[in-house]
Amino acid sequence: LQWLRNPGPQHEKQILLGDMVCFLFITPLATISGWLCLRGAVDHLHFSSRLEAVGLIALTVALFTIYLFWTLVSFRYHCRLYNEWHWTNQRVILIIPKSANVPSSQQSLLGLQPLKRNSKETVV
């Protein structure tokens, strides 16, 4: 969610939104189409030619192969974008522990006061 709120390139976010819409639209269509093709293949095996049944099975295999290929390529692309963003947008805070031998008045002069941390930051 932090990546989506980041004021970075809008083009990448638009591609992610488009791929999510396509995934939500294509998944039910691919499932129904595959089921109908297999159902037709079973009917053709029982009542008519085997050639049409083999064609429907091949169509189903091609449909799911293309669907899985698109899903994997899209997922890999978005994971790569996220990893690049995560690598270039790291926030690190160095916390220096209080010294036992430094008085508290000197700690404030040295900048050793406790720091407020943001939830997005990493403590080292």
C-alpha cells in the first residue's frame, strides 16, 4: 500500500490497475470457457466424432496455457517493479543508545535524544 501512496510514476500504477481489472475480468471468462470446451468434448466423445472432441480439448489447453502465461508474466513484471521501488525507497534511522557515562544535559547537546519513529521507517 505504501507503494501505491508514493507519489512516483503514475504510469506504473495505471498498468497495475489495468492488469488487476483484466485479471478480474478474464479469470471467470477463462474458467467458464474452459469448462464449456471440456463439457463439449465429453459430449462429442459420447455422441459423435472424436476429432471434434480432440479439437475442443486442444482449444482448452491452448486457452489455459495463454491465460497462465499472461498471468505469470504480469505477476513477474509487477514483482520486479515492486522490488526496484523497495530497493530505491528505503528509509533507515540510526538509533544511538544512551551512554551510561554521559550526563543527560550533554546527551541533548550531542543529539542523543530519543527520536520519534515513523511506522514506515526501519530501525537499525
